[in-house]
Amino acid sequence: MFISLFWVSKIYNRQESDKIEFKEWDIATVTASDYTVRMKVKDHFYKNWLEHHYYSPFGDSQWGYPVGYSFKWLLKRCIENRVSEYKKKEILKDKEKGNESRFCDDPPTIVDIELAFNNGNIIKLLHKRGEYISKSKFAKVKIVDEKIKTICTEKQEMLTRPFDAFITWSKEEDKVAALEFGGGDGFTLFGDRLKLREAPDPTDVIWENRHRKRAEI
């Protein structure tokens, strides 16, 4: 009897230990892309938002809100609402069919939005600058500084316009709902057709080339 209880206890402890090890492995392998979707920010869409919303007489610019903050808040509010509506419709469909829904009733929450900019040339020049500093080639550092200053002055509008938005959700379930809702034909916002796509793993991104098309790399 004692031996049987001993082995039952040992097996139970081993099973619980396996669960803990699995959880630790799961946490260790989670990346930002597991909860993140990517949305291409179309030029017309962004300019339309700036002109008719941000810089409008009652827009956020009048209240002193920074452009980036205002744009992120717009995306958060609009996309959360759209995905929430999509989840409710899917839950209702599942209930009508007598099936357990894939989604819970909790409202979807975006926890972060990171904007990517067309600054690949600046990043490359900064890499060169670092190399020259490490080799004590300070004359070349000054030349690179001048190039960076020229680009920032002549291409300020291009450098400050986001071309990608990486949208991170609080739950993987919400990411799945966002991809189902915003994939395919996408959705309309301020007259433009936008799409949500799988985001690449951050370690797979070559940031110097983010502004270039795949065929150009």
C-alpha cells in the first residue's frame, strides 16, 4: 500500500513538473510577433488624416497633441472597435449554430503601436559613423554628420511619415480576430482600403531595408 502511494505521488509530481517546464518553455519562446499584426500606412490615408482630422479646426493639433500620439490613438480606437464588432458577430454565429465560440466576450485591447519610418539611409549612415569613430577616423565622421544633416533638412517630411504600423494585442485570440477581420479584402478607414497582416519576428527584420520592396532587396 505504501509503495503504491509512493509511486502515485512520484508520478503526480513528475506530471506537475512537466507542466511547469512546458510553461517556462512557452514563455521563453514567445516573441512580439505572437501578438502583433502589421498594417501598411498608405500615403493617401496618412495625408488625408493629417489634413482633414489632425489639422482641422477642432483637430488634435489645436489641443497640442503630438502627431505620432494622435495617429496611434486614432488607430487604436478605430481598430479596437472594428475588431470588437467582428468578435461579437462571430460569437453570435457560433451560438446560433450551437457551437462553442472561438472567441470570448472580453473586448479586444491594443497594448502598443509602433510606427516604422523611411529612415533606412539614416540608419546606414549611423552605422558608418560608428565604424569611423571606432577607427578614430574623425574627419570622415564629420562628412557623415553633414550627410545626415542634409538628409534630415531636405527630406524631413519623408522621414517623419510612417509607412508601417506594428499593432500589438493583449491576447493571441485578439490577434487572430484582427487578422480574420482585416485580412483578405481588408477594411475601409477614412476612404482608404487597409489590411492587417502577420508581423515578422523582430529579429528577422532588417530595419535599414524596411522602406524597400522585397524585389529591391
